[in-house]
Amino acid sequence: MAALKKRITFIIPEEMLLEPILYTITQQYDLKVSIYNSDISGNEGVMKLELEGEEEQIEEGLAWAMARGIRVESAG
């Protein structure tokens, strides 16, 4: 199966800002991550990303992030 690319935005709550989110997603779900933009302001962080991998792995990685309180929005 061919690799899929998906652009998303993570909105990360304050309590998750120091967690190794991208490391976990790349290692646990075998995804490649490109960071296009990131910012921390106030009590949350925003990262615009492109995830690359098998569709099932991407969906599992996003489910993992959402289960930890990270809001996930499609970026196109």
C-alpha cells in the first residue's frame, strides 16, 4: 500500500506542551512528520504538520493524540 500524506493542525493544551508528542507518533505509529509552523502562546501550542505513512497508522496516531486532549484539525 502506498504512503499517504495528510496535513493537519495540532492544538495542544498546556498540560501536554512538554510531552514528546511527535517522537511518540513517529516511533509508535511509524509515521514521518514535517513541521510547517509551530507557536506557543498563552496556555496552548499550535503545530501545523504533514504526516506521512499508511492510512491506518495515520488514523491510529491521530486517535492517540486526541485521546490525550490534543485537538486535531484538517489543514487541507
